[in-house]
Amino acid sequence: MVLSGCFRCNLPNSMASTSAAGETGPFDGMAPCSPSSEPTDLRSVDQGEGAYSKDFKKHKEKGRYSLDQLEEWRMALYKASFFTGQIIKNEDDETRLLKNIGNTILKVLKPAPLVVAKYPVGLNEIMEDFEVNTFQSAQAYQMVQVVGIWGIGGSGKTTLAKEIYNRRSPLMESSSFIFGVGDAAHKGMLRNKQLKLFKDLGVEGVAVDNIEDGLTRIARHLRSVRVLVVLDDVDDVDQLDTLMPIKDSLCEGSLIIVTTRENEVLKSWGISSVYKMKELDPFHAEQLFCWHAFSKPISLDGFEELVKQFVKASNGLPLSLKEFGAQLCGTSHEFWECQLDKISRVLPRNIKEAQR
């Protein structure tokens, strides 16, 4: 039955969260969908002839529910009739409506936070330093900001960018984090990143062979929408021009973050606000290494001196500390000494490649 189905979905409690006077609540964004009926049919379910009225009369005649329960239902339906919704008249309407509902929900629901790091040692201190040096005033949150994060490979640029993204994206209307921009460009896949950016920011239906249309639409869209965009690991200014050619026409309060190993890329794109990554201080460096080597922030007995030597060899780079610690986890004292001798002569290949 139509009516009983509504109330198995707990409509009375939903309506109790939103008053007829228009007070906001958890269901302030409700938009009812009426199958082959007008919203006005809900305002007189105890008198009309529609599907809801017929169900209401049947429940009343059978006496299955108390008069108080029926009155609660009647008032809930009456309140629901004043919400703007859409009438479903045929299968095409229903298909289109379901797609629209899905898109609306995706826009309203905030995405899950990005996984920042298994052991975010020292990250709060780095965030504080970043904010002090980059967001120097309250007015910065009201301006369009384009910020660069610069450092060698393995210094924690992406980790910092993910933490900023998690903290700032709830304040934005749309957000997008585009990983591995440079790598995608070298593989000829930058257009895929561009399409992801369009989709994340609410511009749907752009074809791969019609990117210009997407740029025109997104430029128009972003003038009135506060956004956060992170372009990660950029290595050429052309990549920025391709992905965000409309940075000068963004809505106030928007934030664009670019991470790169090449400071010249930031200069060429006119980014003057640049945060340079620093190595971890000895205390946090040792903690991070020990987390990966021992699954706790302090050394096992007998390994203290070796820990200090590995931390020194890592130069405070988070990637090196993580890789060295993971490789040594669960191994013997003799293995540690052997590995220390090797890295004093040649860094592991994956660390060298990351630092290039």
C-alpha cells in the first residue's frame, strides 16, 4: 500500500525534524517524489479520492492503527505536501528522476577523507607551520588563493596536501584531488585527469574529444562555486594551463594547491605563495622510523645506536625513514648492520628514484 509504505520509511519522524514554518533540520533538503499524484493530494487524505486517500480510508476502516497514529500520519503527509518535488508520470520520468537524485546525493554527501599516512608523525607541526606561513590572516580564507608546495621527492608534499584537503574540503562546495599529474601527462593520459576534475567539480557529460566545451562550462560554473583543487606532482607549467586555465576567474574563498619538485613551474604560473618542505626534526624522524621498524615510537633495546645511524642516513626525509624502517622490521641486529653498510655506499633504488 502507498500510505503504509511511506510510514515504514519513517516519514513522521522525518517531518518532525522540519517545521512547517521553515526551520532547518536534518531533512531541510528533502524533495518528495510523487508517483502519478499531485502534492496537493496529501493535504486531504481523509477526504480526497487519490491513492493516498484510499489507503488512509482502508486503514481507518480496518482499525489496525489507533486514531492517534492515523492523525500523526495525516499531519506528516500534510506537511510533506508543501515541499517542492517532482511528479513521476511515466517510466522516462522515473529513470531521469533517479539519476538526478543520485547526482544530488553525491553532491550533498561529503566524500570520505583521504588516507593521509599510516603514521602521521609530526604532521600537526608541519600543518601549523604551513598555515602560519601561507594563511597569514583571516582574510586569506575569503580570497582566491593559489598555493605551491615545493620539495624534493619523498619530502612529504603529497602527505601535507592530503591533510590540507581533508581539513579544508568540508568548507568548500566542491573539491577535487588530482594525483600524479606529471606522470599522467608523460603517459598521454592528462585528459583523463581533466575529465575527473570536471566531474568532481560538478560539470558532467563532457566528452574526451570536446574538452574545450568542458573548459567553457567549468569556467562559468566556478565563478559562483567555492572550490578546493589539489594538483599533485606537477612537473611542467603546460599541465597547469591544461587543467586550470581559469584560475583568475574563481569564486572568492576558493583554494588551488599545486605540489611539485620544480620551483620554476610555480614561478612560471605566477604562484608567489610557496611553502618549501623541510626535513623532519631528529625527534620526529626517529619516531617515524621506529613506528615502521618496531610498530612503536621508540627503539627496541640494543638497537638505539643503529636507529640513530639510520635516521641520520635518511636526512629527515619521510619516504626514506618509512622505507628503511619497513625493510628492517622484524630482522636481526646483524641484518641491520649489513644494510647500514650498504646504504652508506648506495641508496636503495626506489628512494633514489623518488628523490630525482
